[in-house]
Amino acid sequence: HGHEPAFFGLTELEGGHHVGVGEHRAEAGFTDEGVAVPGVHQTIPEELERDRLAKPMRPNEDRLPDLSHAAPTQHGDELVSPQHLTRETHLDMIPLPVCPSETAVLSPQQVVDKYRVEDVLGRGGMAIVYRVRHLQLNSAHALKLLFISSPSVKKRLIRERRVQASLRHPNIVAVTDVLEVEEGPALVMEYVDGPALDEWLPTHKLSVEEALRLFRGIVLGISHAHSLGVAHRDLKPANILLARTNDGLMPKITDFGLMKALGEDGGDATMGGIPMGTPNYMSPEQVRDAASVDQRTDVFALGCILYELISGQEAFPGKSQYAVYQLVIDGNYRPIGELVPNVPRRVARAIELCLKTKKEERLSDCDMLFDMLYEQTAMPA
């Protein structure tokens, strides 16, 4: 679609709520506020610790991902065999790169390559994000310093970030440089003045029309990535920034760290069989085998995001990761019409088709979703 950049009216939706400077997120997904795990020197994203109530479900071990052939991985000082992950195991048992210090690694006013460090924007288990300023241009940027010890993982992430740098679209956070500094690999990206969607949405109740206007830019950004053979694979509200512009809020997608080049033969370095992504927005096929997904896993996540924009609730809440997985695999969610009775039929149908558990029955791409929502073409049967 050759559409204009998608904006969302700030004054129309603020409703007396002001997004403060303290809510800056230079790059969503850089790291959420974390919850420390006793005995393990790493930080687990808080979203993995959400304690949402879910309907009681009978455990079904057969529908969990097949982890029997995955190699052991390091967890703290012990090796964790993936085949030992059961319904009692949370995603926080899967290791994240370890942040070596609770203090900032780079100091204010320190010069890194051609950038001067100004402030820390956020930190977490795998990175610290700084606001930096270009020495010659005086332009503000976000610098994400990654803590990666594995040479192979470092190589893969740098490769994927270079792919992200090729994504040029108003609704995608631009990656402008990849640096190798003494402290580790660093990404220089567009600095976005505004909160992440997961921070902003809880204080803003949207009408269906407002939700659709905001969602439009998200669909266009993902559609552009897909047109270049890139799937996001970790699409969620925390990875969508709301940039303040003169025309209102503009959604900008970031953190393609789990992405996979569509159709790439081999070399996709996932933790074979271990679910990689954020449980509440993962497609059933991603829960089963992260290495086998294609762009339709993003279509599923888009359905989850649209559901949440309209209803204010997650499609798949759960008190544990196992509970969420089971809801996702079963396609067990409340129809959007039960939560928002006035939702148009085409919108409810679009969400339903995005959240199909079998990817063959799902909307196959973003163009079909866009047409259903904004062109009001005939609805698929």
C-alpha cells in the first residue's frame, strides 16, 4: 500500500493525561523494568511476571512445545536441559544475557565513537539504552549497548540489526549505525520522544475508531517489513513507540531482535524447540517451534494488539506462562463483541481471522488485514 504515514491525534486522545518526560522510551523492547530473580544475576522483563487470572484448565503435556531435542543452555551456574521444562516452568528459566552491573556502564559526557552520552533511558537483562548526541550534527539518538558474551549470538544479533537498518518506513524505528565498542556491540537508532504503547494504553480508553486510527500505522510498518522478507516475531505493545509529532502520535515499531528473514535457508539461530517471544502475543506455531514461523506469526500478534487496543484487555491473559500457552494453542479467548458490543462486524471478523490457531486459516498477510479494516473489502468466508 502506498499510504501516507499514519498518525494518531494527540490532543484528541490525551483527555487530560500528559505523558511526562519520565516516560521516555528511546526504543521499546530495549528492556522493561525488571524483576530480579533470586540467585540469578539477570533481570527478567516484568511482563513475564504478570499475575493475570485465567480460567482453570486441565494440564495437557502433549500440547506443550516439543523440547526433547533441544540442547542444554546455561542458566546461572547450571545447565538447564530444555526437555526438563514442564508446565511448572516459567520463561524466566530460559537464560537472558547477563548485565554485568546495576550501574551505567557508560558515563555521562563519555564519548563513544562520534556520540556523546547524555543520560540513561532504561536498562534490563540484556542491554542499557542511553540518549546520546552526535558530536558534529548535534542530533539526539538512542544508543543501545548490548551485553552478549556468546560470539555466535553476538554475530547473529549484529546481522539482524543490519537487516533492521535496511527497513526505512515512518512507522519503524530507524537503526542508523552499528558500533563495536569496548563494552560490547551497540546500536544507534532514531530517538523517539514518547512512551511505549504498553505504558500509554492503560491510561487511555480508546473508541473503536480511535483504536483503528492508531492501529493503521502498526499494520503499515509490519507490512513494509514483510515486503522486504523480514518478520518481527516479537511484536507487542512494548515494542511499539508513540512518537509525538505536530500531527499527533505516530506509532513506530522497534526491536526486531527475534526476527527471521522469511524464506532464509538454514542459519536461523533460535533455541530449537524453545518458545522465543512474549507468550501473550505468540502464535501457536511459535509456541511449538520458534524456528518454523513465517510472517503469519506477526499477523497473529497484530490480532492480539488490535484486540487490546479496542477492549483494553489482553486476548490471552494467564497467571503462568503455561496457562497462556494453553490459551493460545486452544484459541481460547473471549470474543471481542462480548467486551465491546458496538464493535463493527468487519473488525470483529478481522480479529477472529488473525487469531486462528491454524496459520493456514489465518489472514495470510498484512495487506488482507489492511483491506478488511480500512478498504472495507468483502470479508473472507
